[in-house]
Amino acid sequence: MSKNFDAFFINGVYEEVLKDIADVQQDAPNQTLYLQPFSKSLIAQFRDSPPTQELPVRILASTTDNLSQISYAGDVVGWKDKRELSQEEMAEIDKIISVYQPTEGIYESNPKTPPGVNLMLVLRMRKLDNPHNVGDLIKISDGQPLSDHRTRAGGWSYVNIRENVEI
């Protein structure tokens, strides 16, 4: 995957979902887990050039309780359009989520899980020791920093990290 950005930022993920992933992957670092953004819009760059284990895309996330801070980081190592999964694939994903990600909710069978089309496969998720301001991220779409006055969860951006900032 050729890319012109440093990371993929996702705004306002439930902390318990990210914590479940980070906790499991601390003990089982090779266990791929899932994030399912609550959007009916495809992540276009992932659709056109999906991340892989060999060419992962760094993911940075804020939580619903702290939208102005980057609190978690990891790697996206795969992406799928949920509408194109077979019944067998959906059953396998349901099994993994039910065992390792109880706060995420079962992929399709849980009415509390809002509909969405993106399924991101993630590894190496960790909580940052020192959260960073989302304003340290520069959107590649317009070259402007992300607003640190966020009021609503949702959405994502391909970003570069401001010079002299290490996340």
C-alpha cells in the first residue's frame, strides 16, 4: 500500500472497546481483533488499497469521553466491506468478538451494534501513556490541523503528525 499519510485517525471510539482490544493484545499480541465504525460510508483508501500485515496503517483514536485527545494507537492490518462477507466469515468474526471483545457487540446479530460497512482488523492496540491533542494531527485532505474542540464522536481522517511530535 503506497500512502501519503502517517496515520488513520478515528474520532470517538468507546473506550471499553479499545481497552478490550489493548488488554487482549497485550497478552496475545498476534490476536487480530476488530473495529467497526458506525458509518455507512466506506473508508475509500482502505477499499482501494487495503492494509495488510506486511503493510499496516497506523491507527490513532480518541474516545467518546475525551474527543480532544488521542488516547490509543495501533495498526490496521486488514479491511473488509461487511456487506461482502460470507456467512462463514461472519460466523467466525462473531465467535472472535464474543470471546475477546464483549463490549464491541456481536458483529451482525446484536441489535445494539449500529449498522456499518467497514470492518477493520487491528493489531498492536495500546493505550498511550501520554495522550496527545488531536490538533497535533494535520488532515491530508486540506492541510489543516484537526479541531481540538470536538463535540461529537464519529468520522475519520487520514492525517500526518505535526513535526516534532511523537505519538
